[in-house]
Amino acid sequence: MIKINDVILPPKDYVLVDGGEIQVAKKRISEENKIYGINGTYILHDEAFESQERTLKISAVNFAKVIELSNLLKDFDNTIEFDYLKSSKYYADLVDITFNKQGNSRWLVSVKLMFDPFRYTNENTDIRLTAKGTINNIGNVFSEPIIEIEGSGEVSLAIGSQIMFLTLDSKAIIDCRHRRQNIYDKNNVLKNSIRKKGGFFEIPPGLQGVVTTGNVTSIKIKGNWRWRI
């Protein structure tokens, strides 16, 4: 069974024939050199991870179901869930869709996707705190959280060894996801001037302390916990 964008593909209509080869999240190589007189190759990573292209092969019972499947997929930010990986989901952008006849009535659909490097939990792990507390990154790689912080005036938010300084007017939303790093005001309007200093958070695995200064009344952290495999 496969679920795409929160829609389960009914087994009577669709069969996942091939889920594609799954790659452990691969660190990006920024430098690769052969040093004179030294065995092997010197490799330097830049701490980012590569996306992975995978093709899902899905057998559809008829042509109408091919159309339904095509309409279900978005160009960007699809969520993909497999029944053989419980409590997990992937994020993927659509590359292309092709299909061909399979027997008398069925069709074989090939969905090529560019997967984000990691496997994510699909359980609700939102954490609510007041001015301080602890959070536990249950994954095995740093997370890029989405944080809602409520309060007013000049405040600071520290998670582990990282700290950000902000000027709040009721509420701000801090989106720390790579390629989406922005801050939004209480009306969900983009307003990066709320952040005065400090980088976007990357939460290491394990327990991390959360501390604030100033008039902070509430913190909600969506951890986006994830794994390399």
C-alpha cells in the first residue's frame, strides 16, 4: 500500500510493483583530491546532503485510474508513505510521469520523483513549552524545525548552543527548513526583519535545552524529526 499526499491508493485499483532503490542519505562531496605520496583519495564534505531520484512503478487497474494518479501528484512537496515503513513519510518533487499498457486492461505507471535526502516521522511530535524546557530529537540527523513563538518586545530563543534574537509583536513563525528559511509575523506574512541576530536552528539528535529571555509566553516546536535511513 502507498499513500500520496494523504490519499491511500486503494489496493483494488493500484499495486506498487517497485518502490525504487532507497539510498541512505548521502553527504555532498565538496572536494575530492589525490594527494601526492598518500594512499587513497582525500574527500571533504560540505555537511549538506544530496537529494535522490527514485522511480515508483505502480500498476493501475484501468486508464481512468492513471488519470486519477496523475492528478494526485503535485509539482513540489509531495508526501509519500509506504506501508512497509510504519510511522514514516518522505518528501518529494515530481520529475515526470510515464505509462504504458500492461496486459489486457491494466497500465503500468512510472512516477519519477526527486526525494529529499531523509525519512521523516509522520506522527504528531509537536512540543509546547512556556519560557524554557527540553526537547528530544528522536532522529539520527539534525532537524530543521518550524517554531511558533509568542510574546512581545525584545526576546531571545536558545536551543542547545544556538541562539536567535527577535522583536515580537504577539507571535512569530520561524521556518528553519533549508530552502524555506523565513520568518512570518502574527498574520503569517513574511517579515524577516523580526529576526535581529542569530542563525536558523538546526537541532542535533538527543536532548536539547530550550531557554528564552524577555517576555515569551509560549513556544511550539514542530521538530521535523528525521533519519538518514
